[in-house]
Amino acid sequence: MAWGEARSDACCAAILAACGLLLPFAAQGQEASPVSPFVEEKIVHDSNIFKLSKSVDPAPLVGRPDRSDTYYVTSGGLNLDLLAGRQKFQGHLSVNDTRYQRFRALNYTGHDLRADWLWQIGNDASGELGYTQSASLASFADILGTAHDRLKLQHAFVNGTYRITPSWRIFGGADAYQQRNSDAPRRVNDVDIDNGELALRYVSAAEASIGVSVRAENGRFPVRQPVGAALIDNAYRQNRAGLVAELPITVASRVSGRIDRVSRRYEQVSARDFDGTTARLQYDWKPTEKIGLVAIAQRDISPFEYVRSSFVMINGVTLRPTYSVTASIDLAGTFDVSRREYLGDPSVGLGLAPRRTDHVRSAGLLLTYRPLRTVTIQLNAQHEQRTSNIAFGDYSANVAYLSARYAF
């Protein structure tokens, strides 16, 4: 047995052992336990693992003519949902082991951790204190290469809302985010981001609201980016201020949105500084218990990018319809069309490279079947296509998976 396979078996055994130890807590009495262990197995087929352009011959890059692969993901962990008086504690811990059939160099073991305290003080003050951590393999759609990059992400946050009067509410929050990359050329994307937000909102008796929000963000990059003979510090400061609103239209629908003025300043290469307006509009429609739709139109800076040394402006539309076929069968779709402009690359600011612009279209369908309260089976199919103005930045991929989860 290969060492990687032995490690996979050991990981799975540890998951099952941990869940076995927690089984008595999940099964006690007739009441639902606050601790819910689970195990899951998923089989995934990806027609273009490395998200390579159709103009690229994969053989010199990956050592074989194949673009596709099938891989298996074994996961296990537990969820926590505990109510203590007016305080609610939620948590999630999972370990996932991924094994590829062809490209075995991509095999990895990752994890996800989340802990949340939804706090409440009296009738007027509430908020959230939380922490998340994950280890995963970066998507090759972001890498534009075949070298695998293992990401470690951490996020700590705290926020709170205080009701000054029955109609006026004040909100404050702070976040600390960290990203670390394993692939040496991509360590220029290692980043530490701190931000804070303050907002004031008026809420009517009909639950319509309007308010103002200000947010400040600082990003620091431990590794400088080589551009020609120079080493560029990608550190930045970003401020945004704007209006937020939410309006119920009917009993079954509501509209929410925000519009902001954003200013972003870099420590070096000021040609890439940004001043502009961002906006996001969301429509939620739920005419019956069976049917739902979320529609989003946005011109906004992406809230999360693995390529952190460049920030991305997204202009796009997303549709998310849902349909409950029966009490145990649900259908959910996702349709997205967007244009992504990479605005913060120092090479562009120095006139050494053209600005990258991608057009991305994706469509997906998810079928969820729950034959038992403890069993969830999912079947998912997705198509994604990207065109780009940079050489070999285009790709097309079809991904499908089948998963089964058992919760103790």
C-alpha cells in the first residue's frame, strides 16, 4: 500500500472513530442533540481539471494527454447547534480527504472549521463573534497554471447591532483575514486584511429600511511581488461609504441593495489606484413554499479572490431559482453571467502588461434527496465557460458529482 493511501485510510478511520465516540451524544433521548456528527462520500468528475485553454496541449504540462479526471472526497466531522438561554452557539468541524484517479499529485487532506457565538443582551443589543479556518486546494481557474497551491485561510470577526429607538439601529463590526499559499511563486498573494464598518439604519414598522454605511480596509502583503527588476509592495488602504436599503414589495417579495463610493490607494504604483462607484441589487421572491427565486445584479469588487495582489471588479447578473418537488426532493439552479476586470496588477500600472478582462458564464443544477432525516443524497451538474483577452486564459469545463451524507 502506498503511503498516500495509508494516510487516507488512517484519516478515514480517525473520522469514523471520532464520530463513533460522539454517537451517544447524538442519540440520547428523543430530543435532537446539539452535537451532530456526520460522514460523507462524494465522487466528482471534472472534464478539465486544470482549466486549460482548448489551444493548449496538456501533455507537456501534466505529463499525459488527459484533461479530465474523477476523484473521490471522503469527509467526516460534526456540527454544533446549542441554545443557552438567549445565547446561541454554532460550530462546524470537518476533515476531507481527496484522492484523484489520474493526477495523484493533487491528492490532499484539508479541513474546515467554524465557530460562532450569536450573542444577545437584553432586547436591544445582539451580534456575532466568530472564527473560521480552512485548508484546501486552490481552484485552477484562479491559478492559470498546473502547479497545485494549498491554501490556508483564517477569518475572525465580531459585530453588533444596538436598537437606539424602535426605529433607529446602529451597527458596528470588525474583521481580520489571513491567507497563506504553499506554492512559492504564489506567495506574493499571502495577505493580512483588517477592516471595520459602522452603519446607521432607519427601520419602519413595515420592515422597510434605509441607512448609511462606512467601511475602512487595510491590506498587507508579507511577500513583495517581483515586476521586472523591482519588488513591489502591494499593500493598500480602501475606504467605502454609501447607502443601504431594503424594501418589501409584496408579502412574497422584497428588494435590497446598496451603492457605495470606493477609494483604494496602493503603497506603490499609484497608477493602479481606484476611485469609483459600486452597487449591488438583490430581488427575493417566494410566492409559495415550493417556489423561490433570488436575482442579483452587481457592479462590485469581489469579496474574495485567491489572487489577492490584484483586485477584481465584477459586473454581472446571477439567478438562483429553487423548487421543492416533494417534502424530500429539492431542485436548485444557478445561472451566472459576469465580466471580471483585474484592476490592481502592478504590471498593468507600470505599463508592462495589458489589463486582464474575463467573461465568465456558468449554469448549474442541484438535486437534493432526503430519503431519511439522517441521509442526504445530492446530484449536481455544472457547466462553466470563460473567455479572456490574455493568451490561454479561456477554458470550458463540465463538472458533475454525486454525494451521500449520513448524520448520526
